[in-house]
Amino acid sequence: MHTIRPARLKPGVTLDSLPVPRPGGGPGEAAGARPVRGRALIFWDPKTPGKKLDAIDTDQITPAADCVSESLETLDERWKAGSFRYLMPDFRARVHRGETFLVAGDRFAIGSSREMSPAGLKGVAGEAGLELVVVCGAGMGDIFRRNALNLGLHVVQSPEAVADARDGDAFGFDPVTRRLVNETQGKSYDPVPLTPREDENRRSGGIFALGRRELRASVERVPEIVWPDAERARRMTTTEQIVWAHRVDKDAEVRPGATLGVYADLLPASDGTAPFAIHTFDQITGGDTVFPRQSAIANDHFVFTGKQADQRQTAIGRAFAERHGIGKPYVAAPGDGIFHFYFPEQGLVLPGQFIPGADSHSRAYGAYGAVGIGVGSTTLGFGWATGAIYFTVPRQRRVVFTGRLQPWVGGKDIVLALLKRWGARQSQGMSVEFVDAERQLPIAYRNTIANMMAEGEAMNGIFAADEVTIAWYREKGMTELPYPPVKPGPDAVYELDETLELSRVRPMIAKPFSPGNAFPAEEVAKERIAFDKAMIGSCTNGGYDDLLSAALVIRAARAQGRERAVTELVIFPGSGGVRRQIQQPDPRLGGESIAAVFESVGGKIRESWCGPCFGQGPDALTPGQRAITSFNRNWTNRMGLGGEGYLASPAVVAASALLGYMAPPGELGLAWEPEMFAV
């Protein structure tokens, strides 16, 4: 059973030989040395004259094809070159001529955990001897914000400054006070403050310097997980109890806005995020003094592209694992699976754990009763070195699912309906506690909902472990779990408390370019929207039950004469284990296997990987192509440059593939029968 282990020194290494803090030189260590001055570089909304552009996601800051590191010596070369490649092609030139105050609207840098974005932006300015200041309005992607602070990239949230800014305005920024001045207009602004701990870390040198300062103490202490007593737990949410138990400083207060050290149970990365994490670990530890703590790497992002540059990137993680003796199940080889499926299957994700993963969809671990959050590579590398990360406790909200599920409705429909309801503000960075009041949502549905809290802009989403959770582990032979059951206390306080009545949720389809741009599938069907590809799978809907729900629709439609998919149909199992499992006969399919059902209508089973979801590999969309998918994001250029992605459940994607236009299974003339179609 996977548990937290204490630090282990390499042979021949003593405490006294560990690296010591260096005087200067780390990222952010120059913060406060001198004021920053420059001119505004404004991202205007092309659809609304005079308005700054909202919701710029990290896919637009650094396109996926540029998130490549071919060696540890040239980490950021591609990141710099790709900065705003399509959204503002002349970004680099404009920064170099002094437009160093990047001004954008609300919710800047949402989405992916790619630390390539702040590192690339900082690097573009740095190569011209300049410093960049990011100025945005209300809300900033929580992962980007932490990454920027780690690296010493100045970030400022000030809706007033954004509203006032005009092209060509001269700005000044004081790194000590963080006060922003629009010199042209003679106005000054005090931005949204950092927590005291965040500001201390920023001033004192960034993540590398912080790690060197804390390395020795982290090696000396033994991780201790202490759960709150019953009286204290009464007033705490599930997330708060798990964070409380994992505190490094047992006297630290767990309250919204507090930043504290938290022990990590698992610190997983992908082949895309591992190189920068490795670089961070080496900078902090010296490379070969301690074994990485709680580390895991899945080769699932760039492994099947056929590009030599991508192969060189994945080789960095493999070499790191070999150097430190990290093997299976903590390393997933190409085809083993997407790490949000593979690591839970291997028993590395368990109820009550705290798991910061270098991928935004690490929030999926909330389906298993764990606190899963997305972090950047430097935070992960810091965790590999010290066994803990710094975490700012979010505000708490709750969503109670009541009522009975309706025909054809699954986890994807529920989360799309929720994101539609939340609208432009989404979850406001809160921790979201989900309550399955009727105990009717299987782990597959919960995985989809918790996973897509990345798109909901939540810190995390969590289902407290219950009988559904325990049954899932028992089916996999895991009967003894390391932590006691954790559930929200009866007096827990939620800033927002809402109910989603499932009897009102219908199959949904999200149109470009937002998962929250969702509509009832039966309404979309009236538009007869044609498409080029139907793709089922990904870390959101790649489990056995997800694929079974699609196969049940296809088999029933086939019996009514729908013998071939009208468009290309491609399936991406969530893991190699799922890929093997769908080759086995299933009695619910009359003895056929899921794979055989898909293949009977022309479907093709691909390897288990993430590429098509973020526009990589042969199944990426090309300019002008349109796809309906069970993926989790449909942002601009997300599935391929110039392509359009629509989001839906596996059942809706399967029905659409047989129809040739986007529609729910009912459009095929299938009548809902729970014993036949319910998962």
C-alpha cells in the first residue's frame, strides 16, 4: 500500500553535505532591487471595442506544440518563441521595444498547469534585459499565479488599473510595495494583496532559494499525519480536514487565505511537466544528494507524436527515473495510461490523501476522496525535494446533487450543466465539496465532475469517500486503506451552498469555445451540426464504464440498422489496463467486447494518451475541422490550430457518430431502459 515515506539520503551523503542557500541568483531574488518601468501592452477584446480581453487561457499564452523541452540546458527556448504565438504574433517584438506591462481583463491565465507560460513570458523580457509585469482584473488562474510567484514574474490583480489603461500608457511598479502607477494618467493602485507567506517567499528569492533554505530541515523531520479530533472535525469540510491532517507545522491555522506547508502523499508529473520539475529538484538538492520524495511520472502527453523533439523531452523523465531508481507503478511507460487513470488503478491514489499534480486535471483525484490540485513544475520539484508544498487554503463551497438521474445523463452532462450555471465567474477559485445525496453517481461520473473542476476554475473538487468509493477499491482488491474515513462535519461552513437537481439535467453539448457554453443536446440536434470526427476517451471519460456507455448505445442502434459510423470514430482508453479490459467479452453486450462493438461500426481504438485533447499527434484537428468529443476543454485552438471542438458525454458522442450530426441517443429512436443502458 502506498504511504508517505521519510526522506532518504543518497549513499555517502550526510546532512552536513547537503546544499546550502546561495546568496542571490535564484528566480525572483532580485525582486525589490529596483522599480520596473515600461509601457502598456494591452490585450483588447476583438468582439467588444474598448474592453480588455477576459479569460485568456494558458493554451493561448503557450500553444501545446511549444510546450517542449529538448534538454535541461535549453528549457525555455521553445517557451519564449511560442509566447502568444497566435493571439499576438508580435508579442516578443513589442516587449523588446519596452511594452513590458501586459494588461488583460478578468480571469487571466486560466486552465493548464503549464509553467512554460510564466517562464516563457519572463524569459522574453529577460533576453532583452527587461522585466515583465502582468496586470489583470478580477481573478487569475490559481496555478499560473503560484507559478509566477515561484519564478519571480511580477503579477498584479487590479481591476481599476485594467479599466483605466490605454495603449501607450507609461507604467511603473515597485516590487517592494507592489504598488502600480499609471504615470501617464497620474494614478496609483494597490493590487490584491498576497498572503504574508507568499510575499515572504517572493521577497526572499523564489522557489529555488526557498527550497535550499528548507532542504535540511525537510530531511531531518519525519512526516506525521494527525487527524482532527471529532469536535474539531465537526466544523471542517472534507478538504479542510485533509489539509489539517497533512500540515507540516501542527500549530498552523487552516482558514481561507492562510498559506501553510502541507505534506504530499503523491507528486505526479507527465512527460511534459517533468523536465522543469527535474530542473527545480536539481537546483534545490544538487541533483544527487536525496532521493525524490513521493515522485511519479507518466509518459502520456507527447509520446505518440512521432516528433524527435518530443522523444527527447520524454527521455528526460526516463533518465531521471533510472538515475533515482524509480520504477513501476510510479513510472508509466508510453501506453500504460493517462496518469489520472493509471495512478488510481495502481493504488497510488487513495481517500484522505493530499495530491498536488503537475497537471491541471489532477483535480480528478477528488473522485476518490482525495484532495487533488493542479500545480506547476517548480512546485512539484520543490515537493520532490522537501516532501511538502506550500498551499493557500481556498474558500469553501458545496454542491449537493439531489433528485434522480434522467435518461442518458452521465457525469459529463452534470458538470456541463454546472459550468453553464456558474457562468463567467465560474467557481472563483474555491474548493468545491460535492454531495451525492442519492449515492447514484459511480466513480466514472465522479471522476468527470471532479476532473473538470479545472475548467470550473476551482482549487479542487471532492466527493467524500462513501460506500460507492469503498466498493470501487474493493473491486480492485484494495480492502485496507491507510487513512480513516473523512466526511464533512455537520457544522462545516461553506461560503456558497447550492443544490443541483439532477432530475432537471438533460444530455448536454458544449459549443466552442468554452465548456460552460453548454446547451441541451436535443436543442442542438435541431441545428443539424455536422462534424469531421467523433472522439471518445481522455482523462475525463476514458474509463471502462465511460466506454461501455457508448458501446451500449452503438449496439442498440446497430440492432435497428445503424451499421456504420457516418464520420470518423476514434476511441482513446484512459489507460493500458482499460484498453486490455475492453477487449474482453461483456455480458451486457451480449458477449461482445466493447472494442468489438466500436470496431463493428468502423471505430478505431488508439493508444492511451493525452495528445488529441490538446492538439497533438495524428488525430489533432486541422484548420476548418470540427469534432464532437468527450474531452474536457474546447478552447480556441485547443484540439488543433484552427479546429472547433464540441464537448459531450460518450453516449452523446457515439450517437452523433452514427447520425452524422450532433444529437443525443434519443435521436436514434432508442427508448431509455435503465436495465439496458444505465452504467
